[in-house]
Amino acid sequence: MKHCKHSSSLVLAIVLQMELLLGLLPHQGLAVTMEQMMQSMDMLRGACQPKFKVTTETLDRIRAADFSMEHTQDLMCYTRCIAQMAGTVTKKGEFSAAKAYAQLPIILPPEMLEAGRASVDACRDAQKPYKDSCEKIFYTTKCMSEVDPSKFTFP
């Protein structure tokens, strides 16, 4: 398990370094653009999707805030993989509102920040009924999609 945690951290570090080198992340003081956010999301998807049996069609539906498909363990763990790479999961495998707030200005363009904060506020406790880490993150993500579907997007 430790190898998996270190591997995930290493992958995140590599992805973030690549994004910085490619100019996908904003420099200090500059806001991320919608295009940069989408490129970053595609990179995160590319890192997590091969680890789970989840189709691109299913992920495209989630990106559009459609969670009406079967909630498989692979799908739920895919959402956890993304959240881990985004730095919003605690060592216990739970969603961290504090970590999410810290990441919002880095990963969202200014026009999505208010909706992002509202989603975190509304869904910070959505994970409480669940014991499994993948379920905690999946149902938190699903909750966020329901707060403002027009502003929701996910890798």
C-alpha cells in the first residue's frame, strides 16, 4: 500500500511538473484559463483511466454531470484516483474540504471559483454515510455535480 501512495504522489508530481513546463498551470498571480483547466483534466484522466475498467463514454457523461450510470467499484475508485491526484484526499482516504478550498484557485478559472466553493460547502459531509474511501469520494463528487450542474466538470 505504501508503494501505491508513493507512486500516486510521484505521478502527481510529474503531472504538475509537466503542466508547469507546458504552461498549463498558471504562474503565481495569474489565473488558470478554461482551456488550461480542460487540458489539465485530460492529463488527470489519462493518468487514472487506465487503472480502472471505466469507458471514455462513462467519463464523458460524468464530465457533463450525468451520474445515471451504474456506480461500479471501478468508477468510484476512478473518482478517488482523480481526487488524490488533485490533492483533495486525506491520508485516511476521505475528502478534505480544506484541501479542496486550497486547490480551487489553482485548478479552476475565475468564472468557476464561486460555484466550486459552493459545491465544497454543500458537499463537505456527503461522504459521512460511507465507509469505503472510493464511495466517500464518488458520492462527494456526485453531490458536487448536483449543486450547479452547469458549472460542474470532472476529469
